[in-house]
Amino acid sequence: MVDAGRHGSDGGAPSRADGTAHAGLAGTAARLRGRAVAALRDRSHRVRAFGGLAVQAGLAAALSWLVVHQVLHVSQPVFAPISAVSTLAASVGQRLRRTVELIIGVTVGVVIGDLLLAVIDTGWWQLALMVVLAIVVAVLLAGSAAVVVQAGATAVLIATLSPSVRDLEIPRFVDALVGGAAALLVTAVLLPLNPLRVLNRAARPALDLLSAQLDAAAGALVRRDAAPARTAMVELRQNKDELKALVEATQGAREASTLSPLHWHERHGPVSRYAQAAEPIDRAMRNSGTLIRRTVTLIEDGEPIPESLPTAVAGLAEAVRLLKRQFAAGNEPRDARDKALRAVCRAGDAYRQGVGFSGAVVVAQVRTTVSDLLVATGLDQEDANSLVRRVFGELTSPIGGRRG
């Protein structure tokens, strides 16, 4: 019986090992499939995000080539399409500035190159001197990388091609003008960006990140578990990419609504309101970071957590989601304001029910973050602060004392 039992035990071991191995392989395969799907989804998002830019660049390059070749009769139109593409390659919202920088850089390169060619011969050290002086002058005049690159590149062209190509300077000016003008024409008239769509695409990740981490903090308060709040605190700190994208999008939306006749009517409507929200959203994220950090301390220290405190934080998260939806629809974000003010009301209830030191900081950060969100909806700072104070109610301690 002992042998049989031992035999049965030994015979079952390989079967369990095989099952464990198969399960491990299946898990690895599932993880690899998940990563492949996520990578494919990420690439797909990138293609959709930059597909419009690619079409704009192609159209601008072709248009500038046609103008220079067919109208101005330049046999080899190279620099105008390059200028058009380099203008469109600038961040959305910087294209008008890039065109001006392009022209300034070309001007500096031509002037420096011609002045030096008038007094010195051509050669390797003359080329080096022209490039150095062109870059120094460009830095003194403007300082931006685009101006420096154009000045240096134009100085190289003047130094190397002027001895064999006559009257190179004027065609270089024309190329810069035609290329920049073609890029702006495509951006403003032929294939204009939808400024509201630009803002929606950029703001969605920032607002989703903020609402998700506030939800995590609210859940941590309900369960008195600091771990989710600690994770949320780390996640919210890594918001630089989202905020940078939002700031660039506000610049792009303003540029699109200024340059494109199709979107002029949006300059003082939802686009303006949305574009002005970037800075207060940034402040709301920073203040929410303090809120979540104090949530961790509150739970770890075992401070009292009134029922209305996690409700206030969850309401704050819902206000952010409403703000995102109403901005995306181009609507006045009244519902987001109402939800944010209800969160302040619940925070006031929690304060009067009794909170500890960190709990009081969480309450204060709910107030401050709501004020930021109200400014993001279009209210001025003074009106937002006044509303928050009125809705919060009396600053009365649990034992009946009044605090200033």
C-alpha cells in the first residue's frame, strides 16, 4: 500500500509539473499578445494623430514646388518645398512664428555670407568663419533654434554655391517666402485644423489622469487603505507629457482659429474658453497631488474619516469628467461647476463633522482644486473663490469654536 501510494504520488508529480509549465507558457503568451496589441494600438493612435500633418506637409511641398517651378520658372525648386515642410514640422501653434523665423534666419545667413564674400575669398576657413558669424548674429537677434539653423545653413549655401551660381541670394529669399506662405495657406485655408478637436485630443489624457487618480484617492478613503492613494500620488506626478501636450494644443487652437477663416467664429467661443483652461487645469493637478499625498498620511495616521470626505473627493473626480465632456461638446460647463461646488459642500460637511490635521489639509485642497476648476470653466479667480467660500459654509470646529 505504501508503494502504491508512493507510486501514485510520483506518477502525479510530472502531471502537475506539466500543467504548471503549460500554464506558465500560456500566461507568457497572453502577456506577449497583450503587449503586441497595446503596441499596435499605440502605433495606430500615432498614425491618426500625425496623419493630418503628413497630408498637410505633402500638399504644402507640392504647392510650393508648383509656384516656384511653374510661376517663377526655377528649373530645380528644392528649397521652397523644404521650407514648407520645415514650417509644418513645427509644433502646432508655432507655424506662423516658424515662418517668421525662417525668413529671419535666411536674411542673416545671406547678409553675413555676402558681406564676407565681398572682402575674403572662398575656402574651408572662410566657410567656417561665415557659419560662426551667422550663428552668433542669429543668437543675438532671436536666439531660437530655428533661426540659428536657417542662418547657418544659408551661410553654407552662400559660401559654397555663390562662386558657381549667380544671384543665389534672391532665390533663397523667394524659397523661404514661398515655402512658408504655402505652409500657412494649407494650414489656414486648404486643410485647416479643427481647433476644438485639437484641444479635445490634448486635454483628454490630462483630465482622464486627474479624474482617475482622484477616484483612486476617494476609494482609498472609503477602504482606509493607503496603497491605492500612494499609487495615485505617483501616477499624478508623471503628468508632464499630458500638460505639455495641452499647452501646445492651446497655442495651436488659437493659431488655427486666428489664421483660418473657417474657424474665425470660434475665436471668442468654446475655443477661447477651452484654451484659457490650460493654466488652471495645471494648478488643479498640482493641488490634487497635495490632496492625495495628505490622503496617504491621513490613512496611515489613523485620523477620523467622515463619510462625506471620500464623497467630496469622488465628486471632485466627477466634476473633472463633466468638464472634459462639456468642453468636448463645446458647451458651457455649467454641470461641471455645479458638481464641483457640491464637492465643496460635502468637504464643508466633513470639516464640521470632525477631521484631523491631514484631513483638514485634504478639505482645504478640495476647496482650492474646485476653485481652479471653476476658473477653468471661465469664471475669474475672485468670483470662483467667493463661490467656494459661500458654498463651503461656516469654518466651525467640531466643538463649536469658530476658526478664521
